[in-house]
Amino acid sequence: MMGTRHFLDLSDAGGDALAAMLGDAQDRKTARRGWPKGRGDADAPLKDHVLAMIFEKSSTRTRASFDIAIRQLGGSAMVMEGGSMQLGRGESIADTARVLSRMVDAIMIRTDDHAKVEEMAHHASVPVINGLTDKSHPCQIVADLLTIVEQGKALPGLELAWFGDGNNVLHSVLEAAGIFKFNVRIATPAGYEPESDFVEMARAGGAQVTLTQDAQAAARDADVIVTDTWVSMGQENASEKLDAMQPYRVDDALMALAKTDALFLHCLPAHVGDEVSESVIEGPQSRVFDEAENRIHAQKSVLLWAFGKL
């Protein structure tokens, strides 16, 4: 009997399962090319399953992609806004998890505090999936890996360069680097480095991780250039942070230092003119809209894994 599978971070699944997810995502994406988005996959593997989606933070891609993902797998979704739930009025996470476990088949939660997701998983008897916390964003990284792989780039030995803020998305990139043995160059201003636990985790897995304040050095001969919004939802000291980030903007000059076939990724939403220039995000090396679409395909495979079908 398999225990409940939660997907709070990439290591919950591990390398073999993540590789299986990437393969399944590519197969399902290819099989439905040209179909209307609402048409279900032929095998309807999650027929009659209901996913509860809890949002304590605003969302475009996570909300749309999980809704479409579960529909294409034959199931349905229920959207629950944190502010309109009893959770927003003081009901405990423990009780919410146990109630929802009696009413739905899986729970996806997007919240500020990673401890809430861990507590939800501890008390739920159905799979809990991290749709973003302040610590990590594993679903985004499965989509990013899918985007890299479908562009014909092998993950082992890949050189990925990250610019700007050492945030939750970078934490998940580092976790993936240790699992798949690719290298990460991180260019951030002093004081905005990622949490050292994630750097050490990547290195322990066999990844080379370089921390630098030199954006040009990080970009040189990179296979993939990645950035993210400099100021996340509700962050303090925004103007001070923006000033520190200016040297880390991804523009044509920075892209020119990377390999000629380098890809540009950004999980969106983008603040064009801040972390990335319009010429790069709209340019021929940008794959940001493939990356956004791949949230659907990646999360279908995450859901299938959580239900023990991968």
C-alpha cells in the first residue's frame, strides 16, 4: 500500500519520478497537438477526481494551468480563495486539511508561508501539492525543465545562469540542479543570495554552483539564461531593492555573452524594463510563452504522480 504522495518540493518525487514526469508530459503534449484546450486526454486517467485549489496569493498561471490540467485528465477543479474561506477567519490548517480530505481527492495550495503547506500535508489524507510558497515553486521548475528538454538540451552538465533575486524559484532551480546534475551560476547583488541550504543541496547532488556579483561572468557561455521579477507580491523596501538590482537586468548585451543557441526563461509575470529588456523577452531566444503553457503539461504529470499513476 502506497502512502499519500505529497509534492511540496522536487525531492519529494526524486530523480526517477521527475524524469518519468518529463517523459509523460512530452507524450501527452504531443498526443493532443491541435486539440481544443478543454478536450480531455483519450485515457482520462483522473476521471471523477476533484482537485481543490486554495489561493492565499493572487495567481494567473497557477490557477489557469491547474484547472486545465485536471480537466484534461478527466477530473474537475474547485477554486477556493483564502479570503473567502474559514481559513481566512482563523480556522486551523489542520482542520481545513482534514475536512477537505473528506470532500476532494487532492489539494493544491498557493500561500506565503511554506510551513502552512507542510502542515496541510501532515494532516491531509489526500495528496497536497505546493502551488508556490515563499520558500519554493516546484511546479514551475518541472515546467522549466520540460521547456529546456523539449528544446533539445540535455540536463546533465547544462549551464544555467540566474540573474537578480535569490528567491523561491531559484531555490527550486537549485534543488533540480542537484537531482539532474546541471550547473547554476547565480548573479545577485550582495544580500540577495539564495538560502545556503539550497546551494549546499545542489552541490551535494553533484551540481557546480557559482555565486557571484558579476552578471557578465555568470552569462558567459551559458545554455539557459533565467530571471524573475525583482519585487515579489507584498515585499517591503521595494525601491532600495530595485536600485541594487539594476546591474542584473537581462538585456541584449548580456544575452550576447551566452551561447548563440541559449534560451531565455522567465516564469512571468514580467516587469519589462526592470529585470528584462523588451528586446530579449520578445526576441528569438525567449521561450517564456512555451514555458507558461508547459505549466499545464508539467502539472498534469505532477498530478498523475501524486495519484500513483506514474
